[in-house]
Amino acid sequence: MMNDTDKQTLQIPDWAETSSEEAPADDSLILTPMRNVVLFPGMAIPITIGREQSLAAAQAAVNSGRKIGLLLQSHPEVDEPQGSDLYATGTIANILRYVTTPGGAHHLVVQGEERFRVLDYVSSQPYLVARIEALPEADDSDPDIQARMRHLQEKAIETVQLLPQAPPEVTAAIQSMEGAGALADLVSNFLDISPQEKQKILETTDLRERLDKVADHVRQQLEVLKLTREIDQQTKQSMDARQREFMLRERLKAIQKELGEDDGNDAEIEELRQAIADADMPQEAAEQAQKELKRLQKMPDSSGEYSMIRTYLDWLTSLPWSKLDAENIDIAKARAVLDADHYGLDKIKKRILEYLAVRKLNPQGRSPILCFVGPPGVGKTSLGQSIAHALGLQFVRASLGGVHDEAEIRGHRRTYMGALPGNIIQELRKAGTRNPVFMLDEIDKLGGGGFHGDPASALLEVLDPAQNGTFRDNYLALPFDLSKVVFIATANVLDSIPGPLRDRMEIISLPGYTEDEKVEIAKRYLVKRQREDHGLSAEQVSMSEEALRSIVADYTREAGVRNLDREVGAVMRYATMQVAEGKAETVDIDAEDIPAILGPQRFESEVAMRTSEPGVATGMAWTPVGGDILFIETTKMPGKGRLSITGQLGDVMKESAQAALSLIKSRAKQLGISQQVFEENDIHLHVPAGAIPKDGPSAGVSIFTALVSLLTDQKVRSDVAMTGEISLRGLVLPIGGVKEKCLAALRAGIHTVLLPARNRKDWEDVPENARGQLQVVWLEKVEDVLAAALEGESYRAELKSAA
């Protein structure tokens, strides 16, 4: 029994003194279930109690000064265990201390005295009470038991010495232990084994068997500790302070391998293995992925190659090897989409619809690679987006402008640090499907071949329907099927595209727009878009057709509509300021308002001014941005018949000037020109805009006309523009770029064009509304040029009679 002083020292709560529960009989024992704790005789341990049943048992034991029995639960999850939930063998313990913390937690310090076995349960409420049988220790004087004891003692001391930071008191306690049973219980208490294993040792009353069981556990733990020390010694030789994490992982892997637990179930490896299974790769790719995964599994994650392999596997598993989006081709819907997104371009739309119709009827066929060629701002890229919309497919775009490295197309080899796949594979990964509409923008601006390789040549395989089913990216080093990708290319000019690459594509030319088409595009698309971009509504601002026509004619001179879009945006900014400052609720823009908003007109028709004197002719030239007009100016001065040419002209154009002069000299009598003029004068030919390089044979007709005008003192008609190559026999030869040249003449306010008769087939390429505004004169010989271009009626009559 404990007196009051003892109770105060033990901090026994008040309820323990005032409990009305009757103490159990002398031949019974109060039991306390333990979830994961096994107490051995002779050991003192702290335990925490919180369940009502355990609190009641502690209350009764403290009140009566009795001992308590500790039994391990067979099912720790049971909150109110009964006799069937407990093991039959436990430990009788004496309560050394009872502590209640300020937070309300209850702790006991108990010391085991001897084993017991439950005979039957007397009571289960409010706590378990059972009749028990004490299990005293057997005699340990047998020499066999003593030998086992000494063996266990040696192994236990050896194990403790291998433990890091083991207290010396443990070794001293093992050395001073005399009883075999007590030694086995002491060692078992410190073993790192499960509660169930400890319970088996507690239930073993035969000393030999108990000593053997404990010795087996000590031997296993000793082997683990020895291997740990060996691993420490091996890893410390090759690791430094920065690789401490690596050392710990190596130790763990080595321990798992020795214990046979190295089953590769690492979370990261499992994640990659599952990703490979879900990627649905072709057999070759799947085998390569599994091979790399095995290498990764055997490699430390701090290795530089580890991250390279991991990145490679990430690329392999994230590519759409087998994912195909369903194509939903509705020709009527596609026509509506194209008409809604683009004004005009009837021939282009017709060809696209034909392309879609063939793809609908023959989905497995090899579709041609379309290449849209035209000046900037005519809608090449947006046509690709419309095709994707009509097909119901993803749209991806790769800009090839300035790409000069073959690796940008085919990727880098994995041996290089920071290697990545090429743009083709990267964009397909972003699309997440193997059949997107893939636009190769600015294909004419690929960099030339050098020590980085030739990117244009790398595209040969990509754009060949017969080869791209097994496209090999250098990074993947595996074939990837591009046969389902809808490739569309865009370019401004064809000349810079290598012949083999151009041969793989179907060229579709997009012309520049006429003035009427630009006005209509502005009305339908540009005004609405700019108005929304500037936060305005249709009620707040409006632009008349005359205002748009004024912007087109006086402020922009281009084949496309990009500058027109910018000028419309400038007008909308003006309207935004008016509304934001409260100066007006609605802003109506008319033609007379444009100069105040955009400033003085930037372009005016200078044809009449330029051709007001003899020796000046208006020619038409093709440019990458859609065509332009140029003026051929000539003058003569006293000299010895030399010809000077300026204006940064190319060799071909200089030769055209020389040929024109030779033709005039050969026909001087027919043209009414004295030979004395050539002997006493030098001739200077100049093409203005001298900072811009010019070349090509199509200015031959214009140069011939300007020279004849100069030498005969006859003016050239200001409303006429001409193009064509001439021969020394006086024939007018065909040229290219008829469509762009005619549209450029129309933009400059010229309505009569002189074209080679052999270019009649190209007249159909000129937009219909432009053909309606142009009068064309077909040229067979140079005499046809003079008859149509020179102003003097009498001189033209003389030429006709001379001919």
C-alpha cells in the first residue's frame, strides 16, 4: 500500500482516490491491453494510456495498490478489446509512477516482474479482470543453457558495439546479467523486431528455445550492421560532402539487395514503367524504352547520365505515338469557313476544297504538301488555320525563318548536354496528336548549308509522303510516323527554295489584293477587329467606305493588308481618345477626316509627272512583296556615243539596256533617228530608287521605249505601263509575274498595260475584278510597243508606214 506522501509524489489524480469501484479479488489480476508494446520481466518502460478501459484499470490498481497485467492485442485497431482480442501470455507489472500532464494525458512507468498465462476472464467491465497462472523462470544451471547464454551474451555485446551512439550502460547491463532468462529478456527488449516477434519470445517458456530465438534475431541484426559498416567504408572512399545524399541512397540500395528486397519498386521507376505501358509505342520504341529504363534503374540518380536518360524517357512517353484525332470533313462547312475567314481568293479556295474532298474519300492516301506562295499580308498563315478548322484538327506552327542548323529540324544527338528533339517532334508533342495541321512558315527563309548542316535538306524527308512514315529524329534515334500530319508550307518567293524541296510541294500562288478587295477586307474584318481591340462598340465608332478607300489609295501601297490594318488601328486610337476624353459619344469617320488623323497623304500618282518629258517610260517589276512600278529615265549630252547606266542595276538588266540601244541603232533609219546623234552624244540611263538592287530581263521593253522617246523627242503616254523582254530581232519575249505586275500598275492608277503576246495564258491569273479595270495591249514586236506607248500621232503614223 502507498501512503499519502507516495500518492503526492506519483501525482495520482483525484479521481483515483475517490473511485467507488470495488477492488478485484486476491486471486485475480487487473489487465491492461497494449496495442504495440510488449513488456518483458525485469524491464521498466513508460506507457501512455488513454482509453476508458485502460484508465479504469489503472484507477483500480492504484487504489488497491495491486499489480497490473499487460497483454498485447492481436488486432491493434480494436478500440475496446475483449479476451478474444488479446494474446494469452503477458507480463505482471508493478506501477512505479503515475503522471498526469497539464494537457490531460496519462502516463505510467511500469516494471515487469514475471510472465503469466490467462486461465479465464472474470470480468470485462469496467476493465478486464482474469484468473491467471504465473510462469516462473526455469532452472538455468544446465551447462547447455549456460553455453547458449554465453554465446548470446557475446553476440549481443558485439551488436551493441556496432550500433551508432549506443550508451555504454547497455553493454554493462548485458555483461553483468547472470540469469539466462533475464539476459534473453533484456536483449529482446532492445531488439529492432516487430511486437508480434517479441510476443513469440515472451510466450517461449523453454529457456533453450528462447535463447535460440533471441540469438537468431541478434545474428540477423548483427549481419545487417556489419553490412552497413562495410557499405559505409566503401562509399566513404568515393564520396565527398556534396554527395552525402548519394551515399545514403547507395547504402539503402545495398542493404535491400543483400536482404533480397531490391524489387525495383521505386516510385519514380514505377511511374516511368507505367508511362511506357500507357504510351502505346511501336515495338521498336517500346523495347528501346524498356532498355533505357533498366539502365536508369541501375544508375545512381546523382549521376549526370541519369538526368539525360530520364529526360529521354520523358520525351518517349509523352509523344503521341498512336493518338489520332478524328477528321470530320464537311465540304459545305469547309467552304463556309473559308468564305467567312477570307475574302476573294476564289482559285485558292477551290484548290483547298478539292484537297479536302480527296482526303475525305481517300483518308489513307498520300496527300500532297501544299505550299502557299505570295507577298506578306495576303493571308497565307490564316489559310492554314482555316484548313485545320475545316478538318477539325489541331493547328501547330513552326517558323523556319533564319533557321540555319539542321538540328533544328532533326534534333541533337543525345550525347550532347542539353540535347533536344527538333522542331517537328517538339511541336507534335505540344499538339498531343499524330495528325495535326502543321504549318512550316517562311520556308523560303531557311539558312543556307554550312558547318551546321543544311536544314532545307533535312526537310526533304519530312515533306516526302513516301519517306516521312519512318522519320528519324537524331535525339529519339527511332522512327516516328509523320504520314498522317497535314503539312502546309508558306513562302514569299520560290527562288530561294532549293529545287528538290520545291519539287516535293504543290505550289499555290496567292496574288496581292486590288483596291476594291482591300476596301472589302477592311469592311468585313479589319475595322471590326481593331474596334474590339480598342474597346469600342459599333455604336461608338463607324468608318465610311470612302474613308477606307482613301486610306487604301493614299496611305498604303502594298500587296497585302498589314499596313492597312495598322492605319485602321491608328484611326481607332483617335476614336478611342475622343470617347475616353468625353469629347464625343459617337465618332463617324469619313474621307475628309482621314488627313487630320493620319496626316498628309503619303502616296500620290506620280506617273504623269514623271513621264511629262521625253525619255521617261513606266515599267512594271516583280518584287517579293507583290510587284511595283519603276521609271526608266534617260538623257543625252554631248559626247562620243557612250552609254552610262546607274541605279544599282544587275548584270541582266544592264545587258537589256545594251541590247535595246543596239536594236535602236540597227533600226535608226526606220525609227527616224540620225546616226549623227549616236556619234555626237553620250546617253545616260538611270532607274530611280538607286539604293534598291534591280535585275531581270523584263525591263527591256521599257528601256527600249525610253531610249526611242529620248532620241525622237516623243513623250510616252502617262497612263501606260509596260513589261517584256526584247531580242535583237525586235521580238517581245514573255516574262514572269504578270499577275503581280498588273496589280502594281492598278495600285499606281494605271489602267493600260502592255504585255508580251506570249503571256496571254497568264492573263487568267489576274483577279477578275482587276481584269475589268485594266486595258491590255498584246505585244509581238517592238513596233507594237511604240505604237501603243508614244503620244505623237504623226510619229506613230510614220512608224506604221515605214514598217
